[in-house]
Amino acid sequence: MILSIESSCDDSSIAVMEIKNKKLLFHKKISQEIEHAKYGGVVPELASRLHAEALPKILEETKEFFPKLKAIAVTSAPGLSVTLQEGVMMAKSLSIALNLPIIAVNHLIGHIYSLFIEKEEIKPIMVLLISGGHTKILNFNGIDNICEIATTLDDSFGESFDKCAKMLGLNYPGGPEIEKLAKKGENKISLPLPLKNSPDIKFSYSGLKNAVRLVIEEKRYKKEDIAASFQEKAIEHLVFMSKRAIKKYKPQKFAIVGGASANKRVREEFEKLAKKFDFNLFYPDFKYTSDNAAMIARAGIELYEKNKFTDFKNLTVMPKVEFRKC
């Protein structure tokens, strides 16, 4: 078995997965959303302290699996340095105590493997990763063969939802709040489509976010209509750029992963795209869309089977990582 630890942002999570059949034997996550909501976003130092409290409590529940563990997988990048460090320190402690190797896992690759929890890999597949920190289109052909087609120039898809929610006086996290409010409103406000005239495959949400700010300052529109109009334009931008990538690379399989992949309007619009361009569309189960240790365990197994362990002394955290360009 592999024990995995996830602490890249504000979710403390540990999982245990069987190596041979990819069966998830244990999985628990403690969210910090309530604690951070009063500040309107994640406070890194607070998140770190909460991880220091929560991770040992979860670990206590996994002791029965210790004798059968073959490795410890841990998220080492990307994320908040102070929170990643909590998971890495625990992984190092377990490595010493149980005499086990460590597998450092890229959190973004973990999100890809959220598609394959208790399943075999699907490859090749084009992946749209949308979360609070990232918006990327990746070509996936195995854990050691991933390249980046597109990324955001500024804000991520999820980040723009959080910031617009904050401007509207909604609770954190903003994504679900915007989605819920948008159901009550109408897409009736004219907002710009980012990078509409650019020939490149790139994302940008700062301009759209600023346009929403100006609309809010006008005080002429209902909050629900602002939410609905923003959400539709944000998703239209996702579809617009994804369509370009699909036309260029012609994938037979396409997946959407990351916390924002839980948005039902996103799924509805990409289902239309899948019918138009005749590709198979995949998502993780809803419970695995946000940060979790199950996806880290699944990626960890893939690395374990390829003997890709991380040297104890060289294991460090990295706030940012880059993929090679396609």
C-alpha cells in the first residue's frame, strides 16, 4: 500500500491505496473553509497551523495500515510553501520512523490522476485543468509524458470566481456561491470576451474581473444578474480557447479536472462541445474534484511502479512548477 498526504492549500487530507489493484482503502479530508471564510480567502500562516493540527489526527486513523506500506507519497509542489511544508515534514517523519521511501507528487498531475482513482490510466487524453490557482490545457500521455498547450496570463478561472464573489459580498469560497446565485439571475449584462482577437491559445481573466468591478460600481444591476453574466462569459472563454486547442490537436478523449470542474454549467457547455467535435468527455467523481489525497495516492502508485522515488535530502517544496510546452 501507499500512504499519501495532501496539504497544498487549505485541505488537510490523507489516503491509503493498494498498489496492485488501485483500491482506495482509506481517505479522509478536513477542510479549512469555515476558518478562512471570515478573511475572504486563504491566509497561509493560518492554513499552516490548521494543517499541523489536522494531519496528525487523520494519520492516527491509518496506523492499522502501517505494516503493509511500501512508500509515502506527498504533494511537494505547487502550492503555498508554508502549507506544503507541513505535509512534507510529516512524510519525512514517517519515512524515518517506518523506513520507507518518499514519492514527491506534483499536485497538478495529481488532479489528472483524480480521473483514474480505482481505475487504470486513460491515455492519450487532453486535459483542461481549472482550479483556484490554475487554468491550463495539457496533453497527457502518461505520468512522465505531459506537455502544456495553454495556461493563463494572469488570474485563473477559479480565482476570478473567488474575487468576483468577494466584490459581490458573497462568502468564500466564491465558486459555489457564484454558481448558486447565477441560477437566480439572467445573462443580460454585456461583458468582454477575453483575448477574443488574439490568435494564441491562452487564458486571461483579469480583464473580465475588472469589467465586473465596473458593473458593480454602476449599481444598476441585481447581484444575481451580475453573477449569471460573469459566469457565462467566464465559461465562454474556457470553451473558446479549448475549441482552438481541440481543432489544432484533434483529441479523441478530453477531460476536465480541478476544483472548478464541479461547476455544472462548465460541464453542460463542454458536453455540447463534445457532441460537436465528436470526442469522449471525462470528469473525476465530484468528491475528487477539489484537493484530496486520493488523487495523490493514485499518482504516487504510478511513480512507485516506475521506481521514481525522491531523495530524502533533496525533498523540498516548490510554490510553482512548469510543464514543458507542447
